[in-house]
Amino acid sequence: MATNPTTISTADKLQQALKTVTDAALFIEQILGAVAPASGAGNFDAATMERVTAAFGNLASAAIQAAHDAAGREMTPESVMALMPVNTPLQPAVGG
């Protein structure tokens, strides 16, 4: 039996990251499906909107981490900003 720790390949990391992103997207789809019936009419209350916003934040975080892992790069504010499309306007943070 080998005494060396098992190494996780880049492909394994990418597969796990993609699973995380897919799971988050499916969770968002479930939330939206629960509040928007087939007729297209849905009532979003504040609690549902908070859940959707949090789910999109988690999805974005997982996708950003996956992009960094796949590239073998450390995550920094600059590297995250580099992932944004050039024409994305930045908005000031809204105080809560």
C-alpha cells in the first residue's frame, strides 16, 4: 500500500467545480419553477428574491473559483475583475 497521499488531478478539480456550478444552477431553476407556474405568472416575494439573489451569488462564486482552479491561478481582486466582460458597467454598492 502506498504511503503517498492521493493527488487530485486538474480534471478532477474541474469536474467537481462543474458539478458545483451545475448544482447551483439547478437550485436556482427549482426556486424559479416554484414561484413561476407554467402560465408564466409568478409572485416573487422578498424572501424568494433574497434566496434567488443568494443562489446567483453562490453560482457566480463557484464559477469564478472553477475558472481560477482550471487556470491554476490564485484568486485576487484583479484576477476576478479580469474575468468580467470589458463592456460590463460597474455599479456602486447599494447600502443595506
